[in-house]
Amino acid sequence: MVALPGFIDTHLHVESSMVTPYRFAEAVLPHGTTTAFADPHEIANVLGKEGVRMMVENAKALPLRLKFFAPTCVPESRAVTAGAEITPEDIEDMLAWEGICGLGEVMDFPAVLSGTSKMMQILELGRKRNSVIDGHSPLLTGAELNAYITSGAEADHENFTVETALEKMRLGMYVKLRGPYLLDTKKFVSAIEKLPRPWNLIFCTDDVMPDNLEKWGHLDYIVKSFIKAGMDPVEAIRSVTIRPAQPYESICAWCYSAGQNC
């Protein structure tokens, strides 16, 4: 038996598990996840800012520390039709709410690279507040990836090949890896073992359907999968405890100064 700190998930969508925050906490706490940072962009695509407010309100007074990002891409892009739209004014409003901790995944990377007015305003609001800015850049490399990172995105969970993950790590991004249902864990472990100190490697869950949550578990499943693939157990535990805590130190400092209880 080994005593472990509570696990921290820095990228997930509660709506993907088809439950409210209250029921989500009920499901993941027994699996060791005690802190989570969720992006409610899926409910925002349907209900807009009020959908985000509903999630924040439902997450209050839970034994799970559940904070939310303000969704940055609603709709996801100009090619998508949604039931609502999140504007820069909405972002500015939400960043002042108790329970909102930063900017959600910036998935419209073409808008970032082309410098569209709406996206530049949203990113500027995040930078002004010194907020965490979560990334989403599955197709970018080279100069485009450098430009995207320069806009403020600090982390990315869209990592499907070892080569792109290593490129982002070397550029200073926090690289968030998901489970064996998406990745060749043995291949990733083999590459990670060659790194002198993978300080910016994090595990996250992103989308977990309710049947998979019941069948496999949560972050604990990803940790076990990487250990089974040959990863040092201590390094695997660090990737769901101390490492995800580090980029969110600014959130805790801001909440404390604002009188919020994180």
C-alpha cells in the first residue's frame, strides 16, 4: 500500500461524462482525483455564458476542488454553428467570477495565427489578468507552433505523436498526455525515459464518457497504464500531483488575494 497526494486533472470537460459537477465529484473522488480544472465549452456551445454559470454554481461546496476556465472558442470556429456565442465582453465578465480560473483551450488556432480581432481581444484579457491560458494545437509545428505559444498558450493536451509532444516540451509548453485509448503508451514512455527531467509532463483525462468512467476509472487509470507501459511509478505520480500544481500556482495566489477559497 502506498499513500499518495490527491490527483490533479488540469484539462477535462464535466459535460463529456454526461453528469453535473455534483455527480462528477461523486464519481471521481473514489479514484483519487481531488482537484480538477474544467473547460465548460460544450455546455457554453448550447447555453452560452449562463451554461457556464450553472456549472460554476453547481460546483460550489463540493469535496472535490473544481474550478472552471472561461470558454474561449464558442463557437469553436467560424465553420461551426453553435447555439450561443461567447464574446470578449463575456470573457471579461466571467474572469471576475468566483470559480473561474483562466482561459479555456484556445482551439481556434487559425484565428490565433491570423490575428482575428475577437481572438486577440480574448487573449489580451487573459494576459492582462495573468491568467492561465490553456492550449489546443494538434496540427502545429515549427514557426506556426512558436507563434501560437507566443500568443500565451501555456499547455496542450492534443498530443498524438512522440515527435510533436517532444517539440512542445522543448519549447516550454506543459504537455498533457491522455490514456492508452488514444496513445501508444510504450512508445511515449520510451521517449520520456531519455529526457533528463520531464518537469513539464502532465497527465489529464479530457473527455471521459460515463461508461468508461465506470469501467476504467479516472486519472488513476492513466497513471496505471503508463506504469504498466514501463514508466517509473514516482514519475507517473508526479505527473498527476506536483507537476500539474506548478502551472496553477498563479491561480491559487490570485484566489487568495481575492478572498476566494480554492
